[in-house]
Amino acid sequence: MKTKFTILTVVKNNKKGIIKTIKSVLDQKFKNFEYIVIDGNSSDGTFFQIKKLISNNNFKLIRRHDVSYYESLNYGIKLSNGEYVGVLNSGDTFVNNYVLEKIHRRINKNTKIFYSNLIFKRQKNVIRFWSHKISKITKFNLFKIPHTTLFIKKNIFRKIGFYNLSYKISSDIDFIIRMSKNFNKIEHLNFNSVYMEYGGLSTNIKNLGLKLKEDLSILMYHYKFLFIFFYFLKIYFKLGDYKLKNFIK
């Protein structure tokens, strides 16, 4: 039987966060998936903690030189055997043990790209609830798609390419824009699937300057002189999702 889903996790020096991520994947009731964890030569014992959790042949642990987050994602995608590929970042978790089962029940043979709802947490507080219904991707709504809950048929990567390694933080935005120009049909599965922790690669305050630079560079490349309009549109959607009261607690 063909593997239905590939889940990819890239990690470096996150011994505490990676354990809960792995457990949330391995505890899924739907079992027709492979799980690929790529460790970027962690120096804090992360790799050895992960090794203790390997329980079957569907769990592949790879240790390799850390070039960048997106380079490791591209490496994992090329190795994947699943019909659909999704990403679960280290420290993030599925909301319960039935996420993959729900997904499997709701998609069909014509589904190529789909996503679900994301709950953004800071400690125990929900600071952002990311849920927008889209059936056709356009340049005006693509910022509503949470990359963390996105699943894509593997053959789409062969047609549009992988993540652009020119960008260290915002390559997911560039990828979704490129994807929208070739595949605009998308399905929204209206249920909560992932808890995402505040303070990851794109939300860490240390990376804000680089993220701003990359966001603007990507939008300028794709939308030319209209880039500033699309940047503020992106910010508008984001602020609409945030629960600012919880953010400042």
C-alpha cells in the first residue's frame, strides 16, 4: 500500500521541543504515514534523545550538516515516499491523536493541496487563531494560508521546484506565491490541526530584521512596484487573527 502522508520535522538543538513534536506524530491513530526527522548536527543531545523514540520503520532519523532550515526541508522532500508532504516544526504539535485520520477522511483522489486551522500559542495563551476559508488561491488571499498546516502532493514539487535557498526565513512565502501561479485550487479542512509555539524561526525577535528584509525582497520580486501594498495586506490579515490581549500577558 502506498504511503499516504509524509511528515517532515527539521530540528537543531531543541531537545525539549522535539520530544513533544515526535510524540504527537507517533501517537496518531491513522498509521499510513512516514515520519522523517532531520537533525542539523545538534550539539545539545537532541539527536540522542530522538534515537530513543524510534519505534518502527516508518520513522526515519537523519543527521547531517546544518546548511539551513529550508535546505533540510528540500532534502527531506526528495527522500519522501508519501503521496502528500506536510511539515511539523520542532516544538509544534498536532492538537490530538486524530488529525491524520480526519484529514484522510476528508480528502479525495482529486485533492492536490489542502490546509487546516492553526492555533498559535505563547506559553499557555492562544495569541492567534489562523482560520480562513479559501478554495482558489489568488495573490490577494494567499497570505491567509498557514504554511504549518499545508499538505501538498509530492508531484507538485517536481513541477514548481523546491524552497528557494536564497531565503533563510521567508522561503515559505515565496513557495506559496510560486505554487499559486501554477496550482490555484486548494481545499480548506475546517478543523484545528496544529498548535504552533511562538518564538520559532519566523517569530523569534532576533530574526525580525532579516524576516522583514526577505519578505520585502520576495514581494518586490513577484509584484514589482505593488510590493508595498501586498506587504501591508499580509500585515492586515495577520493582525486580524491575533488576540492582542493574550499576546501581552
